[in-house]
Amino acid sequence: MTFLSPYWLLAASAIVVPIAIHLWNRRQGKTVKVGSLRWLEPSASKRWSSIRLSDVWLLVLRCLILILLAVALAKPVWQGAPSTQQAQKAVFISPELLHSTALRTIKPTVDGLLQRGYILHRYTPDFEAIPIEAWQALSNDPTDSVVSNGNHWGLLPALAQQYKQAEDSVWLFTSDQQRHFQGAPTPLQENIRWVPVALESTINWVQAAYTLRPDSLLLITGHSNRDGTKFSAVQVATLAQEANINGNLVRLGEQGDSLTAQWSNSFSQRIAIHKEPLRIGIAHDKAQQAEVRYLQAAVQAISRYTGIPIKAHVISTTTQPDPSTSWLFWLSGQNVPGSWIEQVQKNGTSLWVQSASEPEPITAQLAASGIEKIKIQQLTATDIANSNAGIKLSDVSTVWQTTAGEPLLFMQPLGLGKVYHFRSGFGPAWSQLGQSAQLPELLLPLLLPEQSTDQYDARALDETQLKSTVVQPVGKKDKSEKQQYSLMPWLVLLAFLLFVAERLITSKRKTA
């Protein structure tokens, strides 16, 4: 027990008051003179009369009342032991790692943890538990397969909330593939040990298909590994049933306006066949006239490299674009016309908005852009809600970002189409994108509308980006704080009851 205001204990010295009053009011016996004694003169006693206390228990009761009140004013508190929960021990493995041959590298570690009482879970939003039988089946015969995206950084707050005690122990195994890390890095709780595992995977896929002549098809194929993503063009006969794509034998089947590609690892795709050239419209104001050159050069490089017929032409900001246009680039600080927005919503057109206004200096690089590091010098404001394309913050996803976690290119579905908001520029004052040979490779998966490259991206994230800021668990901050209970109300109540008892005893003695 401790006192929050111990100086009030000095008030207990007030017990001298009832003691003094008790002694002062001690009753003296009445002297009655009888017989011849009344003729004798009184004389002073030579001995001190002994002091004898009467009603001792009543005096103790009164003193105890004052002592209780003094202790109550000192604010006594009782410190109880902090409530502690049983420590939790868990192992989490991301889905793409569970379905890869890299599982063999972590199997001994995971098995050792399971023997020490750890519980195995999938690193998914529901944190589903994995039975031991299922783990043995997966780890004894792992196979490589394409797994859909998941944001590993985004799940960290929910994981930390479930294991917030300092005594909890969590092991987290994930891959280091860029497609599984979106947005800015999330702080890592101290009791969570994150082990990124390198996946040496190579993914091939068909990005798009175009009709060049009645008897031939142009296939744009993608090839991605840890070092980067590349695209190539392959021409096949219209009636061909098999084709060699990036060293892999692929079975082809044409059905109407679509093409089916069956890969050797049982991976199957269905791609629409485009029979018309890709049409691009570019509108700009005077301030961004120089940006058009970089954009046109990148589009021409894509067309020459892939063989895809692309028709890119500059249009006026007051012109209604052709309804067959697949892409519209708005390089202007003015508001996007409502007719353009309507075409995006109804026709499925993709719109690129680049306002290039209110620049903010930044020193960063484009994240995972390949061997060459592309510097970003300036970004526009991040107030997307007030952008001239009417973009809202809901459902906005990041397409490109910097190594510092700053979003560089946003995308939001709008009706049947999409709106992209670019926060920088291609010129030297804004970035090195215009001078980089990687700009066509970055634009290629955006211009080809069929297959999303996110699920096929096997590039590795830079090691410096994987290192999150380490923070303490919530439970560790409260570990030294003991729960306190105030005793003041109980002491006041006890003093009141004793006061009532004292009054009752006193009233009975007066009437006796």
C-alpha cells in the first residue's frame, strides 16, 4: 500500500485533542461531611493523586476515527499485480511461399518451431491455421505455381494487434517479390521476426494478341524473374496449335475473337485478339509541350519493338476524341472535359492525367525499376480528391512508387475504364524517366489492356525497402504499470461507522 499525499498523515496528531478533553472532563467525586468530621479543617495532600483514565475504549474509538480520517486524506492506494495473458507463439507463411519450391529452405526451421509449441498459420487476412497434416503435404512435395497478389505490409497492423504482448513470439516467412509489397513500409513490432525468402522463380505469360494478317497472329509475351520484367514479340500462324515461347512449349487454341494458351505447368490463359491498331490521343497545354516528345518516343519504341500497330496523334484540349481511342493522355493543368470522363466510363477508355502543377522537391528513385536507377526530382501534391479527373481516395491503388514509399502513379477504376494520375513528369526537371530506356517497358503493360502483369511480376524488392521500422509491442509499454485501487472511500466509510458507534455509546452513558 502506498500514499499519494503522505503529508496528510501529520493530521493524525489531532488525537491529542480527544485525549486532552478526556482528561479535563474526568469526573470528581462529591465530598460529604458527616459527624464530627465537618469541624475539621481541610489540609492539602502531600501526595500527587494518581491519574486514572475512565472510559478507555471510548477514548480509543475517538482517536481511531481521527487516525482513519488522516489516512484517508493521504489517499492510500493498493497496488495489485498486473494481469498477464499467456504468451502466444505462432508461425506465419505467405501463400506464394507455401506454393513454391523455396519452401524446402525454411522447412527445418518451421518444423523446429512447431516442436516448440508454435502454431502454423497462413499469412492472409483471415490468418487461417494450417493443420500439421496439410503442412507436411505441402512441405514434402512443394511445387511452383502462380499465386494472386497480397499486400504483406498491409497485414502487419492486424498481425501486431493479435500479438501485442511482449511475451508473444511470432515468426513471419514471406517472399521478397515486389508485387506483394504495396504502399509505404509498415512499422514492424519488436516481437515479430520477419524472414524474407528469395524466390528464384521465372514466370512466362501472354500479354496480348493482335491480328497482323489473316494467316498470322502477333503474341506479346512477358518474361519476369528477380532481375526484371521483359516483353517480346512472337509471330505464329493463325491455325498453329503449338508455339515455342521463351523456351516453353505452349498449346494454342483460337475460339472466335479470343485465344487460349495452355502452358506446360498447367497454367492456362484466355486472351482477347485485337484486330484494330491501338489508338492513342494526346492533349497538352503550352507548359507541357516538351513532355509530348518523350511520350511519343516511348510509344514509337513500343510499336517498333513489339510490332503492334499503334497510332498516336496529338489532339486539341477542346476536341472530342474518337470513341475507338483506347488511351487518352491529358497533359494539362486545366480540368479534364466532362465528355472525356464520360468516354472513360462508357467506352472503357484509359485516361492519363498529368497536371504538373505545385511541384514538391524530392530525392528518391523509382522502386524496382530494374538495374538502372531512375531518379525522381519532383512530385505534385497528393490531393487526389480535388484532382481535375474527379478521382476519389476510395479504391485508389498505387501502380508506381518511389523507394521512399511515395506514390508516383495512381490508378482508379472509373466505370468501364481507368483513370491514372501521374504525380511527376518525363522532363529532366521532374525525373529521369524521359531519358531512360526503361520508360517503354514501364508503359507497355499499361498500354496493353488484357493481362494484368501484377500477378506475374517476379521482380525482387530492394533489401533496403524490406527493412521496416521496429517498434515495441503495446503490451511491453504496460508491463511495468501495476493496477492501483483507491482505499480512500473504504476508510471514510469505516470512520463514519465508528463515529455513529461513538455517538450511540456517548448518548447511552448520559442517560445512565
